[in-house]
Amino acid sequence: MSVQDVDRPLMIGNRSFQSRLLVGTGKYRDYDETAAAIEASEAEIVTFAVRRTTLGQSADGPGLLDIISPERYTLLPNTAGCYTAKDAVRTCHLARELLDGHNLVKLEVLGDSETLYPNVVETLKAADELLSHGFEVMVYTSDDPIVAKELERRGCAAVMPLGSLIGSGHGLQNPYNLRLIAEQAEVPVLVDAGIGTASDAAMAMELGYDAVLVNSAIAHARQPVLMGQAMKQAVTAGRNAYLAGRMPRRQSADPSSPFAGRIND
């Protein structure tokens, strides 16, 4: 039986997904490149910033829904660019109105424009209000295991700690905390932000994460379509390695071929 036969689909709320790679829509050169890279990634969940995206509400040009079909993809509106709980909640209500009652959202409330680090106090406040209004909340947060557990306790559908600063490409700067978050989680956990290349995505999955979200690493690659394919393969490889279980580390060498039964000179 293969690893794929024993693995379970990714479950977020009551939604089931085969792909464990989520992708964003920002920073591409144009809509054609966006569509091609997303297609190559085989992602099923596509996130977009409500404040920065045309969804077709304007007749002056193409919108995101012209290339990302809601019939094919699960759209994940996010609150990028929000610095208060009030703005984030308002943005989610706008998304629900634009998308005909869509309740799955990605919450991010930022602390400042320099680091784009999450403001945990405002994030908790926004999460409480959104949950009380019937939203399913996937939440961007710091790599603090206590905060991650508190967001889960309050009812968030998924917790998404950063690997490093948004758009930095520095990879997983604190794998020890990230592992603690994964080990204690009872809802899906996803690494969100900081992934720079395929090996970062594989490492996140090997730590036990349920999925990763990638945007800049694909959009800023020299060949975004090829990087989309690489991320798909990395997530699959990392997940398989996690399920298989790595060999134990040793302090001394251990020959691949045993000495017993060898031919002596």
C-alpha cells in the first residue's frame, strides 16, 4: 500500500481537499501568468486580498473571477492591508457580500507596515467577532505556540503561523516553535509567509504541517510556472516524508551494508 493510500484529505471545516498547497494571486506580471502558475501548482484553494483585487465589480477591465473560477477553486478572501480588528471584520463582510454568502476567510491583522508582523491582540478581537457572525476563520499569526492554541480554542478553522516575514523568502526561521505548534494542534495548521523556495515548503511539511500557503516564492521566481510545479512536488514529498517517518539521528556512523556474513580476505 502506498503512502497516498493511507493519507487522508486535508479537512478545513467541513471542506475536503486533495492538494495541501494553497497559493496567492498577488505580485504576478499579469493575469495570464497568474492563471498559468496556479494551474501548474494544482492548488485547490486560492487566496486574494479583498482590498487590492478586482473581482469583476468594475466593467472597465478583467477581474480575478475571469481567471479563477469559483466552480473550480475554493476562493479564500483575505484581509491583507488591515491594521485593526474593525477594518478586518468590515473587509470580511464585504467579501461575503461580493461572493454571495461565502464564509471561509483568511484573517490577518497587521502590526506595522515595515514587518507586516501580526498584531495578536487585534487578531484575537477580530477572530472573536467573525466567529460570532458565522465566518469560518483561517488565521495568520505569530509563531507563538500559546497564541496558536488560543486561536484554536476560540474556534478558528485553521491556524497559520508565519515561517518568516511576509514576502521575505527567508524560509522557516524558528522551526522549533513551528514544530511545537504542529504537535499540539487539533485543527489544521499551515505555514503562512516567508517560504522562498521548494525546500522550505518540504521542510514545513516534514515538521507535520497540514499544508503551506505560497505566493511570493512563485510569483517572484524567474519562471513562476515552473516554480508552481516545484512547490506542488515539494509539498507532496514533504508530506510523504513526514508520514514515512525519518530515520533516527546517530552520533556515530552506521554502515549501510552489515558486517555479518561478509566475505573475508
